[in-house]
Amino acid sequence: MASGVRPVRALDVFTLWRQPNVPLHMAEGEWADYRFQVTAGGRQEQSLTRVACLDRAAGTDDQAWVVEVLPLAEEPGGRLVPVPGEGLRLRLSRKLLSRTGSLLDHVLGAKQWTGGRATELSAAQLRGDPLIADSFREDFLASTVTTGQPTTRVIGGVQYLCDQSVMAAADTQVAALPAGNLRQVTTRELTAATNPDLPFLGLAYATERVRADSSLDRPGGRLRPPPARVRVEVMELVAHGKGARPVLGRTD
């Protein structure tokens, strides 16, 4: 989600790509670095990720953008650098801007680097990889949207006046058990600060709180529903710019 590198996930940056109140644009050569903090089950993890939309010299064309998603490490002086030999290169259809289908539908090609070794991923492999498939299936659409007061965020010494909105949705699932039906209600609330001058989804800052509550329709037996689970994720844009160059596959 650096010190403590986690697997690369496009979910982190593109979760809100279908949300109509959030900006969505891709510009060749733009890059953005994001810091993540995830708290769940009493544990906290931090990580850094770079997303870069490469230019035409690196393969972007009229049909698709070439995007690299890279885990970052933070050097003692605070400089952020890609973790060598790790990351994901995607070819994303320009139909992404239509905000239709799932994000996975718009992936025309993918290559993953692990330990310096590159592997081409077919559509079937993308759907079969739990980490990647779960990331690209995360298409959040809010059932309620509340607009808050504009807020100012400072990124790289520059002030950005950001629109602020709170988006919420709930999902209910029921599982039939011998002791009765187990009902789980998962609520998601995302707060986002956006500015259209910022890359990709214009995100300067976002928080997501997910709570899962379970109950039995026939309580009183030996079976007890699991306790409520809460997961909180914070994403912050720490730097962005233009002139992105390919990182994956370089030998220099």
C-alpha cells in the first residue's frame, strides 16, 4: 500500500475510476507517487507506489496507454526510488475514459516483473492471479455522495484547492449454515480530495473505511457470528510531474 514494500496494485490509484464526481484523465508522460497506510486487525502497514503513463516512444499510441505501476523505496534522505526489478506494465485501452465495464476489461496487455524476471500475463492469467484480479475488480460506485467544504493540500510545495466528497456504499451477503443464515453487511465510506490538475483521478488525498458486521438470523446457539472487522486505508499524493520514462526492463 518504501519501507515495507507490498505487491503492486492498481486498485490503490484507480479504485474510484467509475465514480462520475471524480476526475479521470490520462496524460502521456505524467507520473505520480502515492503513500499508503493500511490499518486492519490491530496492524498497520505502509508503502509507496508510483504510477507513470509513458509516452509514445515507450509504446503509447492512439488505441492505448502504456502504464507502469512500481513499488517505491524511500532512501535515508527522503528520495523515492523504484524497487529494482519489481512492478507491473499495463497496456490500458483509451476506452477506459468511458467509465464502463470493469477495469480488467480495459487491460489489453500486461507484463509483470518479479525479482528482475519479466512474465507476460494473458487475460486468463490476469483473472486467475488473486492479487491482480481482485485489484482490477474493485470498481467502486457510491450509493450516496456528500459534497464537503473545499480543502487546500500542499504537494511538492504547491498549494492545490481541492473539492472534497464523501462516498458511501453497502453490500449484503447471506450464507446458509446449519445453525441458520449468516448475514454479513459490509459498508464502505471513501473521502476524497481532488483537483483536476492532478494526474489520473486527480486525487490529492483519500481515505477508505470498510466495516463488516455479521449476524445470525437464529441467535442463541453455540455458533457465534464473527466480530466486526474494520479496515482503514489512507492514500496521499506526495509528488507528481511530467517526463515519465520506462523503468521496467532497463539494464542501466
